[in-house]
Amino acid sequence: MNKTKVLLVTGACLLAGCEATVDSVERPSAKMFPEIEGQKRHVFYVDPVSNEQDKRVEIIAGKQMLVDCNQVMLSGQVVEHNLKGWGYRYYQVEGYTGRGGQTLMACPENSEQEKFIKLNSKDLYRYNSKLPIVVYAPEELEVSFRIWSAES
């Protein structure tokens, strides 16, 4: 009976040690990036890979809108900045007014639908798993990212 208890306790300790090693895979800190008034800070992490130089990150900022058959665009762009004193990069949505432009086609009735409208951005940024991707954007915008890679 005592031998069984000892084995169970030993097994539990070993499993707890395994769990601690999984959780100890630390993500880079984003503490050095300050809060900016009127902006929400979005922090993303990318996984380490062997060929980071062959990958790029696209930052996607936009919002859900009720639109008809016309093409809708939001004003603003994602601009890359350097964090003073650190040399790290962060990204900020600039020039966003909450409005944009749209085409003026005559649409059929009841053609409105909810759609994600993104800021027009064609920039791809360096993939770096050693640092977080920090994006500042107005509260009403959703921010995400997409990974692009070169094919053989």
C-alpha cells in the first residue's frame, strides 16, 4: 500500500515537472511598449521557425461594417516606428478618421450585409519570433496578422 502511494506521488511530481517545462516556454515581453492614449495595444507572437528570413508578416486592421454592393475603403495606414531607447519596432494605425470612400453604384434593395473592411495596406514586415508584434490602433478597429512565406 505504501509502495503504491510512493509511486503515485513520484508520478505526480514527474508530471508536474513536465507541465512546468511546457509552460516555461516564455514569450518575449511587451512590457517596454507603453500604452498610448486613445489607442489600444495589440500584442501578437509568432512561433520560432528555422527559416524566418523567408517569411513576412502582414498586419490587418479594419472593422465589421454594414455595406451594400459598393466597394468600401477605410482611411488610414499601418506605419512602422522604432521604440526610442530600445530600437524595437512597433506599428501604429495613422490617418484613420472612421470614414473612408466608396463607389456609388446603384445597388439592389436588401443587398446590405455585414463585412470586414480593412485598411488598405500592402506592406509586409519582417518575421521575428524573438520579439512581439505590437500594434497600436483606435479602439474600434480589430487587428490581426497573416504570415506569408516564399514557396520553393
